[in-house]
Amino acid sequence: GGIQPQTRQALENLKASLERAGGSMDRVLKCTVFLASFDEWAAMNEVYVTFFENKPARTAVGNAGMGPETRVEIECIAAAPD
């Protein structure tokens, strides 16, 4: 699907997981973005920023060892719901 559809799906999955636990994307404190290629940073970021009203801290890491079809993986830390 490419970097943008994969970014959107990763963040939709995260959003759904947070909502099942009673949380939301506003509770995300930090994300680590693993990219198959840093050349795709701008395209990934176009989608990424639409998911966060309050921008969490972020780290990006190159990961050439991902599967051949995988362009991005996103790991996030969120505060527990009240």
C-alpha cells in the first residue's frame, strides 16, 4: 500500500486499541516511528500529524530490516485513562 496508507492503518489500529482501553489519541505521550527509508519521512508525516491535536514527543529510527512490504511501524506510549 505504500507509506501513507500504512501510516494511516498503523495509527487507526493504535486509536482503536486506545479506545478499547478507555483512552484516546490525546493521551499519547510519545511515539517511535520506524521507517524502512528516511526518504519517506515527509509523506509519512503528512498522515501522522492529522491524528494528533496535541503533538506527542516523537523519535524516528531507520529500520532496513523490516519485511519487504513494510514501510513503517509506529510504537506509542500513552497515559492510562483516569
